[in-house]
Amino acid sequence: MLLYISLVIVSYLFGSLSAAVIVCKVMHLDDPRTHGSGNPGTTNVLRLHGKKAAAITLAGDVIKGLLPVLL
């Protein structure tokens, strides 16, 4: 039972991470929450910073969703 509760908590924490914000910080780009549409998502990152940053953001979002499912 403790294992399942731990997995739920870890899954929630993975979901709360914003790949767009993390990618933009690491790449020293403008925060997508303060520019463009204000949405910290792949599309806004694509509009603001181009294909490379958007592709990395999309990969981060996919991994973020896939890891809890695999666990």
C-alpha cells in the first residue's frame, strides 16, 4: 500500500514540472510564461525560441508523462 501511495506522489510531482520553463532556464532563454501567449508549453516555446528548444521541450513533456506510467 505504501508503494502505491509513493507512486501517486511521485507521479504528481513529475506532472508538476514544467519542461518548457526548465528548458528555457538551461538554455538561457526568456521565460515562456512572461512572453508570447504566456503558456509554458511547446507551442509557445516554438514561437519564441525556435524548433530546437521546442523539440527538447516536447521530449521533456513526453518523458515526464511516460516515466510515471512505466513505474
